[in-house]
Amino acid sequence: MTPSTSSSQASPAVARPLHTTAKLQLPATLDSTATNFPKSHAKIENVKDTPYFIDNEFRASSAPDFIDLHDPATNHLVTRVPQMTDEEMKAAVLSAEKAYPAWKATSVIARQQIMFRFVALIRENWDRLAASITLEQGKTFADAKGDVLRGLQVAEAACAAPEFLKGEILEVAKDMETRSYREPLGVVAAICPFNFPAMIPLWCIPIATVTGNTLILKPSERDPGAAMILAELVRDAGFPPGVVNVIHGAHRAVNFILDEPAIKAISFVGGNKAGEYIFARGSANGKRVQANLGAKNHAAVLPDANRNHFVNSVVGAAFGAAGQRCMALSTLVTVGETSEWLGDVAESAKALSVNAGFEEGADLGPVISPESKARIEDIIASAEKEGATILLDGRGYKPAGYPDGNWVGPTIITGVTPEMRCYKEEIFGPVLVCLKADSLDDAIELINANPYGNGVAVFTRSGPTAETFRRNIQAGQVGINVPIPVPLPMFSFTGNKASVAGGGASTFYGRPGVNFYTQSKTVTALWKSDDAISKKADVSMPTHS
Ligand code: NAD
């Protein structure tokens, strides 16, 4: 990548002292553009605060507290994210409430036209969005482009809203028809995790808005840059002011959303601790809540599998994005003699380039924070203590030129059993834990005994084996020779068990996503044909047929 002079992210246009308590409501702009954005990990000299977004304007927060955001590859300060005041968050909700009636009344065809422009703008700003992700989240530039793409595809699918929103109609009795409508809910909110800074906001923005709702988006306080660029694109696509507002903060901002009566529904993606709390408190407050949570995704490999395809698949899916994907294939169950293939897996993993995300050829970047690195290393150490073997140890790795990043190299732990901490906890790092099973049935039983149920994969060349696995496995997203089976948006994201709150009744995107963001209404009407004004007298004998 070529270094650029532009190195900072979101910034208020007007200079002001940081961490002031003065009530500033100044218009601000973003520093980057579709063609001028950060392309290196160079230290940012003039660090700017991240603004919030209300009424289609960027504003500098007057919050007393800010969260420092560091580049995970260097730990240089990138920006400061405000813990917005209640007053500012309330103003965002009022703006969304004010925008709602006119947006609801806007025809779906007009909303679709705006969505077409939004899609085109995301494509135009694809590299800029990816660069923001690489800088703030740490994933490689190529992987960050995939993050944007998987969100862009949801926006593209949302362009089919006229089809999704068509109701049904049936004549249920003579002259009596029932028809169904899908109506928006009002003001809705989205609370996002750090690991997909573009994709998860884009699971929410397109479907929430195209169905006629107005949205309060809270990106992760750890990497809101991509969401801020998306806000600019929302404005430029022609969404009216207030249809999408972006607020910032951590737990207090979440509690504000949970307790704000004007917010009718909450979409949450993140870990189990926050998600279960948000589901319970949001539901108790009478809101509709959809919540996707953590995971421990297993792969079962059978001796008849294509060995090379399996090795490449598991290495990519376990260590890609430094294992910080909810669909990372973090747990391997070798059936029978396939435990002997682990040497190949380790060789392939060892060859991966662990480096800063803007560096050419990097396969995986750092993990999000020093705390996360310490926790991952602690879990690796616990496995050793509990009797497992560290086949490949990524602790202590540092790429040249980046001594201060949050590095953990690919790590493989073998001889793992279900009671060990490394098996029970979601590690969320580049660590593959390996267990053994004697047969397909044993592998299925072991995987089903795990509380999580996000994704699973089986590697085999046998159709009957794959079908047996598919029928009996409880995880909600099954890959057959496919390591990360995330469904495209014509389907829905169908995690299961502890990977979703509320039994997974409301899934993200696709038709279920449209259902989540809309209330169905049925209207039964009687228009008696006898009451029709006839131009001619009817002289025949009435039959009432
Ligand atoms: P997180 O739960 O720490 O944070 C998610 C959001 O919740 C953030 O916006 C944060 O501000 C807020 N939050 C965090 N703790 C909170 C608390 N105690 N009270 C109130 N709000 C709180 O998650 P993360 O670390 O940002 O993301 C990683 C997690 O997300 C992993 O567990 C991963 O599996 C999961 N994830 C799941 C999916 C899925 O679709 N199942 C997709 C992506 C990520």
C-alpha cells in the first residue's frame, strides 16, 4: 500500500479543547474521502475526536468523557470516542421521532431509489471503509474489504423491499376480503460489536430504513469509524435528516437505548454477557429485541475428506481475522485417523503472515486490544496447565516494524477435552483447539453437547455422511465442505442455542429481518356488491349466489 498524507479519521471541523464540558453542537466533517483515506499505520499527529451524527450533520460531542481508540497494530492513538451525554442521545431520539411520520409515508419505491444510491456510494467508498476498519479494528485490508462486501450485499438485497413488503389478499367470504400489510415499528436501535465494523451496521441500516423505520445506531466504541463513513453515505444517498442517527458510548449509551420509551425495537450483535442482559432488559421494557451472541464453532473431519481442501479451509477459517469472527472455526474434532493430519494443519498455519493490516501479504493482523491479547494468552496457558499440548504456539510473536501491536500468532492446542477452559470459553483469537472422536456419531454427540450453536462444518466426500451430520447436528448454520457457512442475504443468519437470545425467533436480514422491523396488520373489509351504484336497473331475479 502506498502511504498517504491523510492519516486521521473522523474529525470535527472546528478545533476545540478536548474533554471539555462546554455544550458544543458544532457541525463537523469527516477527514477522509472516497479517494483520500489512511493507507498506513503511521502515527497520527493531530488526533481528532469522533463526531456523532444527527439530522444528517456531524457534530462534536460535549461529553466530559471520551474513550481512547488505538490502532491495534501499533497502539498509537487514532481518535477519541465520546461517551455522549443523555441530552445529546435524547436529541438523537427526538430527531428520529420527528423524521418518522414523513419517512413512513414515503412510498416504498422512493425509499428503494435512495437505497440504490446508498448501494452505489458504498461501492464507491469501499476502499475507504475498509481502510478505516484496518486502522481501527486491525484486520487486513483484504479481509476488511470482505467485511464491507458482506454488509453491502444486505443493502443490495434491501433494494427488493417492494417485493418483501407486498401483502397478501384473500376473499374470505362473499364480498369480504382480508388483506395483510407490513408496517414499520417507529424508532428502532442497533447496538454493534467491534469485530465487523461495517457488516453489522449494514445488517441493520438498510432493512430498518427501507421498511420505513428511523434508526439510532450505536457502533462499537472500539471502532466506530466505518459507521461514521456509512452515516455520510446515508446523507449523500438522500435519506432525509433524522432517518439514521449515530450515537456513541459504552454501557451507559446501551442503558439509555434500553430504557428510552420511544425506541420500539433493538438489534444487538455481540457477546453473551451484554446480549443476554440487553435481551432481558429490552424485552422487559416491552421492546422487540433480536440478539446474536457468541460462539464456539466446530469442524468435524472424516477420513474420507479431501485432505488438502480440509487443511486450507480450517487454517483460513480458524486464523483469518485473527480468529475474531463469530463464525471462526475455532474447534476441530478429528474423527479416527484424521488426528494425524494435524501436522499438515500446523505447517500451513505456521506459514501464515501475521502482520499489520496495511502490509502487503498480511494474512492476519493483531487482536483488538492488549487486554484481549492477555486474555487469549492466559487461556493458552490454562490449556497447558490442564494437560493439553500446544502443537503450535503463537505467543510472543512480533512482526518486524510493529513491536507494540497486540500480536498473537496462530496457535494450535491438541489433546483438548470438554472440561478444559480453552474448550468452554469463546477465545476470540487465532487459536484452534482440537479434540478427538472415534466415529461420526461420537463427533455429533460431542458437538451437540456444546451450549453454543452458531456454525458448524463437516468435511467428507460421502453424501450419506454429510446428510446424517446435517440432520442430527443442532448448530444453526451448517457447512458441508464449507468452513464459514454464513448465508447470503436472500437467506437469514440462523444461529441457534446459546449463540442467540430468545431462542433465535428473530433472525437478522432476509425475509425474517423484514419481519423483525415490521408489524403485520390485517384488514378485513366488507364491500357489499348490493351497495354498488349500478347505472342500469337490474331486472333479473336476484339469486344471491
Ligand atoms: P460486546 O458484547 O463486548 O459488545 C457489543 C456491544 O455491546 C458494544 O456496542 C458494547 O458497547 C456493548 N456492551 C458491551 N458490554 C456491555 C455491557 N456489559 N452492558 C451493556 N452494553 C455492553 O462484543 P464485542 O466484543 O464487541 O464483539 C465480539 C462478540 O460478538 C463475540 O462474542 C462474537 O462471537 C460476537 N458476535 C456475534 C455475531 C453473531 O452474529 N452471532 C456476529 C459478530 C460478533
